Amino acid sequence: GLYYFLPSNDGNSTSENIILSDRLYNINADEGLSSNDLYDIAVGKMGKIWVATDGGISICSIEEGKKQIERKDMTDGLPDNLIQQIETDKKGNLWIGTHDKGLCVYQFDKQQFHIPAIMQDWTWGSVKSLEVLEEEIWIGTQQNGLIQYVLQANEYFRSYNRAQSYEFGATNSVLADSEGNVWFTGNSNTLH
């Protein structure tokens, strides 16, 4: 399930007293999550928590002390119900990595999912990790290495995998540092 801390109302929550004065809560499928198989979480607009599950996306919040859960799936425009990654861009949109259908983006201004045209014929397999930058998105895949998705007027992909003499198939994690370097881990247990 999904766990969260509800800080005490006294305003004195610290790492020393969080266990004593704060409460740890669980939200699971019995309470409305799309599934108990959870893969990633992100904060969306208005502070709601978006949860990637194998049954779509669950959007969770606490309002007036009560758990609120909204569910999104393929009937709402997701290209796949097995969601593995969610990352926020600088505009506040949520980029969503799926098991079989690549990426889509939830556009808050339009309140809908959008599948970029270039993603319509996704052939790189399961999305394991995402790093969303201003002009590009780095996509770590389960079988086909690292994909660079460039967000320009003429958007395009560049792949880094065994076919280009890179030594990895799976990319487990992707991270950009403050100097613009992109770091990633591959299935050969190396950091690149």
C-alpha cells in the first residue's frame, strides 16, 4: 500500500519525535487505490499525490482529515494501465512512463492525457526510469537501454543500447545533476 505521515497539530514535528507524535497511515486497494502493486509517486498540482500502479493511476489527497482517492485508467485516456514512472516537468505537467506504450503526459491546463505523435509507435519496451529536463526527457527502458527524447519543434529520439555498442540492455535509473550531466545505471552494474 501507500503510506503517509500526518504531522501532529502542535507544529513541533521533528525527526526525533515523528514516530511518537505523528501517525503513519496506509492507503491500499481496499480503500480505493487502483492496485496494491505500486511503482512510483509524484506530486501533482494542488499537492495531490499521483501513484503509478499496475491498474492505472491513483490520485490521493487528504481533505479535512479524510482520504480522497481518484482513479485514472485507459478509459480516461491512458495508453496503458500498467504505469511504472511519473515525473513532473517545469510547467507542472506529469510525464507518465508505461509498461508497453512509452510515454504520455497529463496536461493540467487541459485536464487530459496527451500521447505525443512520436510515441504512437513506441517499440522500446517497458519504461523503467525517467528524468524530465527542460528540453529533453531521458527514458530508461527494461530491454533497450537509454532513450533520449528531444522536445523541440522537430521532436526526435536518440537511443543508446547494444545496437550502438553500449554494454547494457536495461537502464535502471536516470538522474541529471546540477551541471547538466546525465547519470544512469545499467544492468551491467555500472554507473555511466
